[in-house]
Amino acid sequence: MEVPIMPSSLDLIAYWVFTKSSYRRIMDERLSFSAKYTLLESEKRIPMFEGTHFILHAKKVRSSIPGVKRPEEFFYGVLSDESLTLFYLGTTLKKDAPISQGHMYEKKGG
């Protein structure tokens, strides 16, 4: 796991909004993605992460950037009581796909 060392905190707050069968992924004020999704059981486990391990299968992915569309893409996820960690797997689900480019989203206090 890599954690960048920054002289000051970043103002960018990326987040996901999930409904029953779709999501909206907000990257910044000008970049977002939306899709329908289903959750699949994951045979893979990353020992350093505790929680529920799953595959998020996104379909009909659309971006706020005109013309950016994907039929599907996949994420490896771990859900715990305090956070959601998602690793982008790509546009195809390969049995031995490497796991990289992970992002952790922490639950806001409230």
C-alpha cells in the first residue's frame, strides 16, 4: 500500500453514491462515472484487508466526458464497518488479474 506524503492536505474529495442497482462515482467537479452494477462473490482474498471481499461488476459505464462509454468494467472490493476499498481490475474479469490502483473511502462521522 502506498500513501503519498504531501506538505498539505488535498482538497479533492472523491466519493461513490450507491443505490439499489446503480452508482455514481464522483472524481472531481468535472469528472464522474455512472453505471448499473451487480456484486459477485470473490475467490480472491487480500490478507491485509478485513471485511467482506467481493467483485463489483459495472455495466453500461458512462462518463461526464462526452463519448466515454464502456460496456462493462470490474472492481475488486473490500467492505468493512468503517471503509470501502476498491481496486480497479479493468474492462474484463480475468481469473488471475493483478490487483492494483486501490482507493480507500472512509465512512464519514455522523
